[in-house]
Amino acid sequence: MILVNPDLTCPAALAAGPFFHVRGAGTVQGTDVKCVYMSWSGSSNGGSGRRGYHHGNLREALIDAALELISAKGPAGFTIAEAARLAGVSPAAPYRHFRDADALLAEVATRGFDLFAARLAEAWNGGRPNPGRAFEDLGRAYLAFARQMPAYYIAMFDSRLAMDVHPGMQAAGDRAFNVLREAADQVAATLPPERRPPSLMMALHVWAMAHGIASLFVRTGPSRRKLPMPAEDLLEAGILIYLQSLGLAGG
């Protein structure tokens, strides 16, 4: 939801408490509420009451609009003109920041990957209380992100944007994956060197498992499959069986 607030305050932000950070001044955590700051200019047409406005941060307003459109239409279902209309600006205004809808979508995906990396790193928590348990927490965080931030998740994984055309997006995706890779390194290191599996292989296997469960059973939409158990339980069991097969968990 986008909250338009002309007086540079955001009641939703204030009500959310001290851990809410207004977009543009920090990160948004645990909420889909966005505050779009606008400054109103007075009428210059003889007092007819007609007013114009200027976005305090047009780039952020367009990103928020893109997130809403992705949720409603999918990653390829909107134009930059639609984003401009939803943000309340002229069709030409977005081109100050984005050359086309793909560039806007890539920016959304890049931000999504950065948020994703932060969530994964928080869940991993440096391998505490122990690497095996922290590895499971990492998997649950993966599913939680797909559930709680579906528009970002769609932009990140379903946009079909070419990574080589958008190197910033690729770099952000690599940073997120590296959290999983570093976690796999630590888990593998609990075995003697001669018995350690390749950590890259482990990270790729767990990534594929988590992404498959998220895509099939977590994301909303008509293609979501029914599951007779929580998706988190399914993933936890899969990770446990996988780690046992590598000698990294008790059988």
C-alpha cells in the first residue's frame, strides 16, 4: 500500500513503532506500507483551486508503484507509463531515472536481493547456536521472504531479465547467494577435511530445494499447490535428510 502524505509525516510509520524506517531514510521491515512524500505548490491560475505537486523522491515512488503492479500483473505485465500513472506523475517523468520498464524492474529485483541477503544473514546468525540448526533457520528465512515479500521475490526470480544486461542485479543476487555459500562452508567444516563435501554443491542443492518449495507451496496464486503440512516442515525434513546423506547430521 502506498500512503501519500503531503505534510512530510507518515502516520503509518509513526504507528508502526521505533523499528519502522521510512523508505528513503532507511529500510522497511515487517510491513508493506510505503510513504510517498509530496510537496504541494500553490495555485498560479488566479485562485481556481487547481494545484500541482512534485515528488520529494520520484525514484522511490516509481519503485513502490512497480511493486504494486508486479503484485497485480506479474513482472512483465506493466509498462513504465502505468508505473508513472500509479505514482501520480507524467508519462515522461520516469525517464529521468529509468530508461524503460526493464530498468525499473531490475532496480526492484536488485533491492529485493539486498533485502533477501540481509534476511538470510540475520537467520544464519554466524552459525549460532550451531551450524546445523542455523542452516535450518536459513531455509526457513528463505520461505518467509517468499511469503512476506512476494512482489520482490517475483521480480528477483521470475522477471527473465538478462543478468549480463543488469550487472547490479547480478551482483546483488551473488551477495545473497554468498550468505548460503558461507553457511555451507561452515557446515561442511564440521567434518574432517578428507570427508568434507564441496560447499558450493551443498549451497546449490539447498538453494534449489528451498526455491522449489517456495515456488510450489508458498507463493500465492492459482498455481500454488496444496500441502498437508507446513512448508517449513517439508524443507526442514529435506535439509535434514540431505545433511544426513553427507554425514553432517545424526542418522
